[in-house]
Amino acid sequence: MAPERKFFVGGNWKMNGNKKEIDGIIAFLTAGPLDPNAELVCGVPPCYLDYCRQKLPGSIGVAAQNCFKVAKGAFTGEISPAMIKDVGVEWVILGHSERRNVFGESDALIAEKVSHALSEGLKVIPCIGEKLEERESGKTEEVVFSQLKAIVDKIPEDKWDNVVIAYEPVWAIGTGKTASPQQAQEVHGKLRQWLSENVNAEVAQKVRIIYGGSVTAENCRELAKEADIDGSLVGGASLKPDFIHIVNASQ
Ligand SMILES: O=C[C@H](O)COP(=O)(O)O
């Protein structure tokens, strides 16, 4: 990680937790100790956004795990950026591979969601990443560049400070098969180069690109040492007290 980029860790709880379990997570996060130089954001289920925002210390951010592309209306089951902001939450994760692959979200829909969330003042964590067969057939770059392009086309120049990009190879998510630090760095470096060529050098230098996929307390430090890995997006391991080590991985 380059020193000018603040280390960023997202804990994506996915569809896990109840009030009792969440109280346990909040207790270990509050006890810490957490690296004051790291930014921590917890992605929580929608029905607990308000609960978590009220109970977590203000120094820990809260994120929704999804939102829709318009402010309100007849969209049963959806929540809007305006609603997320209304309960004091600042962040949203968009285009996670489970949204893409389980719920069939397209690049175009994800891009519209990113656009609307940014315009409403939310900070966004758009996710990209290739599937195993795409990696094995040598298409990793093609896939992640095209996913990135769809999103980048919708990010206004003055909103880049509100964006943290998550690279999550689908084959590494929840499988215990972490990308090696070198494999992850290779893609992160190429994404930064793509941003430099297709947006501008300043954005490429300042935007944080975090890695997700079976990050644990054991492998987080090696990943954090890589030049273009600015933190992690953590699923399963964010539910356990060991998560503190992941937040502190750059110390
Ligand atoms: O958003 C987080 C990723 O999907 C990673 O999940 P995982 O750490 O359980 O592999």
C-alpha cells in the first residue's frame, strides 16, 4: 500500500447475524484496539442498518450491501440511497459477485446504482472480479477492465474521493482459496494502470483498491504489503474477533 492512501477494511457480514450476534461483533470491534490509521466500514444487512449505526462507535463506518438506482417508488423489496442516508449510514457496497451471480445484476444496472448512490451523497464500494473459468481461459483482464469501465463511466470527476474499488476474484470468495499476494497485486497493478490510462493519473494514484476473497488473520499482512493493495473486503472472517488483526494488518 502506498502511504498516501489510507488503509481500508470492509467487513461484509452478508446475510448473517441477529441482534445478539451483532452485539457480540460490536463488542469486539469497540474493544479493539483498532489501528487509528485504518478506515473500517461494516457492511450490514438492511434491517440492521439503523441498529448498527446507533450502536457502533462513530469512528467505524456502516455500509448497506446493496441499494436501488432511484430514490423511491414501487420497487418492492428494494432500499434507496436516500433511506440509507436517512438512518445515518454513509456507505454502500455495490455489484458484489453474489449480486452479480446469484441475483443476475448486470454491469449496466450496477453502473446505474453507482451513479445514483454517488449523486445522493453516499460513498460506494463497487466490486469487480473474474470467475474461475475466466481466469483459466486467460480472460481476467478483459473481464475486470470491462466491469470497471461500466462503473467508471458513471463516476463524475469530483466524486472519486467517495469511491473504494474492491477486486474480488469469484473463485476466492468463501472458498478458502485466497489469491496469492502476487496474483492479487498483479491485477491491482493492472487496474491502477487502466485507471491511469482511462481516467487520469491523479485518480489512479489516489483511489483505494482493496482485495476480497478468503482474507484471514493469517494471510492479511502479506496481502497488505503489496504496493497496490490498499486493504481488504472481508466476508466470513469479519464476523469473528480475529477480524481485529485484519483491520490492523498494515500496522
Ligand atoms: O465481500 C466479501 C467477499 O465476498 C469475501 O468473502 P470471504 O472473505 O468470506 O471469502
